[in-house]
Amino acid sequence: MPTPKTKAAKTRLLEAAATLFYNDGITATGIDTITAKAGVAKMSLYNNFKSKAELVAAFIEVRHAEWLALYEKRMCHATTPQTRVLAIFDAYADHANFAYERGFRGCGLLNAAAELPAGDVGRDAVRRHKEEVEQLLVTHLTEISPGRPDVVSQTAAHLSYLLEGAMSRAGLEGNDSRVQQARLITVSLLEAL
């Protein structure tokens, strides 16, 4: 496993930015702080990213990829359409239980979006991630209720709202208990389909 000094500067910058953006926020984190944490010269940042905005965009993509990896890991054990729906909730809980440097503060993507101005490409990237999660719900719910697209679409939207609300509360409370409660509610809803 590479040591911090042997990792590529781009990797070190992304890791440092991810930690700092999550801990302190995007706006409160300056370029000097990122390069110091990464242990690289300021020029290394600009050799790898055109701007802080490009670094933020890369951070959002990395966070999305992290969640997808957690979801794929959960999907390896999901053998029914119901457990595939629940795998989405479990992947969110896994993210909440990650060993964050200063504890769990909620969805890193939503935290980032809250700091970005309307129309920012980063907000669009976060929206696309949330839409992708909702589409995964649609896919799995279609297996449960084939031939009922209106029910599937409405249920996917409800579960998406339930999941995102649970993550918001989980972030405020610093643990995954709200996500686990949302998962239990989802089990009941799936039984009714």
C-alpha cells in the first residue's frame, strides 16, 4: 500500500480536499489548507486542476463513486428485488458509519450542494447522483410490481424522499439510526406492494 508521500499528487490533493470539504465545508477550505494537508506545492494543485471549482467537481464525482462501490458491495448479497431496494438504504447506512475524521455530518454531496450557488455544475452533479439513486429504486421496484409504472414511480419517489430525509436527520444526529428507521419503514412499504 502506498504511503502518503508516494501517492500521486492528484490523489493526495483529492483525498485532502475530500476530508477538508467534508469536515469544514467547501467555502471555508482554502487552497493553501488543501495543499498543506496533501503535502504538495500549490503549483501541484494547478497542474492537476484548473481551479478550485474543478477540484470540487472531482470531489463530488469521487463521493459518488464511493457510494456506488458501497451499493455494489451490498448488491453482491441481495438476492431478491426487496433486498436490492434495501441494499440502497444499507449503502447509505454504510456511508454514515464510515470513520470520518470529525464524525458523520450527513450526506457529503448534499452538504456540498448547499454551499454551491444555483446553476453551479456541482449542484447539477449532485442532482444527477440523487436521480441515479431514485432510478435504481425504480429498477428494483419494477421487479416487485411489474406492469405498474405509476405505482413504481410514486413509490420510488416516496422512498427517495424517505431516504434523503433520514440522511439529513442522521447527519444532524451523527449516526445512522434514522437511516435504519427508514429501512424498517421501507420493509413495511415493500410488503404492501
